[in-house]
Amino acid sequence: METHLLKCYVVVEHQYKASTPGPESERTMFFYSEARVDGLMKRIETPSEMTEHFENRPDFLYYKHTDFGKKPKKFGPQDKSTTQEPRPILVCVI
């Protein structure tokens, strides 16, 4: 697992497996929650779920967990566009 310490506006640390660095892979990100409007402190992503931890929010939200379904497989010619279909959301626990 590679760890990158980023000196940017809100990301403190971004951890991911070097063998699968693309989207929808396993990753953990830590943020400066004070620098974000939504107070996001930590996000853990896998291909099938995402968990977010928040702090100091006026609505007292501190945890959100989302389970994703599998993308439907498309058969036929490949689209030339670069947009990807989003993962379908099965459950979102707040």
C-alpha cells in the first residue's frame, strides 16, 4: 500500500494500493475537516462501499455509509465518450 502525504488545500493523506490506483479501488483519504465546507475528516472506499466520517457539522452528521451495487454490463460497441456510468447505490446509512 502506498501512502502519499499531499501538501494541498484539504487532503492530509491518501492511501491506496499501487497495483490498482484507478477509480473504484480500495483507498483511504484523510482531510483537514476545518478547510472543508462539509467537515469531511476521513473517507474509506472499496469497490462495493464507501464510509465517510465528519466532524463539527451544524447538523451533527458524523458518519455516512454507502453500499454500491455492481454496474450493469453493456454489450455492444464501446462508447467513444469518456464518461462512466456511476455505481448504483443500494443502501445509504446516515
